Amino acid sequence: MDSKQQAATWSEVAASFRQELVPDPPAVDPNNSMDSYTRKQITRMARCGDAVIVVLEKSTEIKDQQDWNRLYELYSYNFSTKEKSSIEAKWPFWMWKFDALARFEDGPSPDITFEAMSCTECEPAILLSSLRLNSKSQKWELRQWSKGDVGVEVADAAVGIDGEVEEYSTVSGIGDFDGKGYDEVAVWNHYRNVDDKAPDKPLPAVTTLSLFGYQNGLPVETEVKNLVEMARIKQRLCQMNPRNDACKYPKSK
């Protein structure tokens, strides 16, 4: 939804989030203001029928925190009943970013996929999650992937920092990689572990490729081991992400 083109609808939904949009009071101690979000705004809405997904951003006015201290909250809102419910995972949604619309299986609406960091003051993982519309409850909810996870790890921002992993790179994307008519999440990784007992002796490099999708209504994770298939899918991922560092490796990798 565009806040200008659909201003009346946007304003009507936003009015139901007055309480959530109330800024936090300034921190008493300026040096301990991490949890004082003095800026709150609705940054995105998407609607299918009466079901609306609302993305609320919380940030701080402190300049040296504005680039990374941005926390997002997700809500499902029913335009007819005015009912709203929070969408939560085991981790907060830091640095939320819309990815794409995707069709992982049949449904009333495509999924809304997004990336978020698991934390900002730790060793974060970048997770790709997907919001699906539950046609029975008319609510948006997080799609569950293999092992019951509500996100697929597409990158580890901390790998290589501690010196235990070298040559780490990754590239991922969403598409119909197996030609069956539905989207999947593909994650390609390349890395070389370091042997603490013999750090000067390089260990063999490891390259993996996993596909995350749905079959018969159930989440499926498939590890691709065929080298020709790995090369084909990686080439497609690099066409989707031409500036990714992983695409600078020789084709043999």
C-alpha cells in the first residue's frame, strides 16, 4: 500500500496503532539509552482483502545509533473487525528489509519475504523469513520452515571475525530452481575451517547448497550435491545478485 495513493486507508489503519506509536520517554541516563525509542513510525503496509500486514519501525534520535539501532514490530490487522495481533519470533526483528513476493505453495496471496538481523550488539545471523496469509483466520503469520524454524539463515555476519573460518562467502535468492512451478529459497555457502592445532595447514574448502521449499503442504530442506546442479543454481543466484562477493569466485567453486 502506498501511503499517498491510499492515504484514507493508510490513515484509518494507522489510527488503530496510536498506542504503539507513542514515543518512549527520553532515557534518564544518556549513556544507557538503548531501549528508549523516541521515534516510532509505520513504514509499510500490505493488504489482501481485509487482512493487513503492518510494519512498525522503532529508532533512536542518537546519531551514532541511527544506522544500526532500528527495531521493527510486525502486526496483522483485520480491516473489517479492527482486530490486531502481534507477529513474533524467538528473536527481535532488527534492520528489517523487504525482499520479494513469493509463491511457495498454493494460497490466496503470495508470501511477503523479508530479511532481518537476529541482533545488532552480538554475532548476528541474517535471516530470511516469510509472511503468509492464513485464509481461515484471515491473519498474516510467519511461515514455518524445516525443523520448525520461522527463518532461513542466509548469512552469518560474524563468520571469519574470530579467525576460525576463512574464505567465507554466501549468496542466496528466491526462485523456482527445480522447475516445479513454486518458489524456493536457495542458499549457497563456501568456507574453509581453520584447525586450531595446525593453523598453518589449510583444511579443504567446503561448498554447500541448500534449497528450502514446500511439498504437499510440508516444509522441505534439500541439500544439492550434484556439481552440475550446484553450478547451475549458483549461476542463477549470481545473475540475481551480480555484486555479491561470492560471485567473484572461480566457477569451479
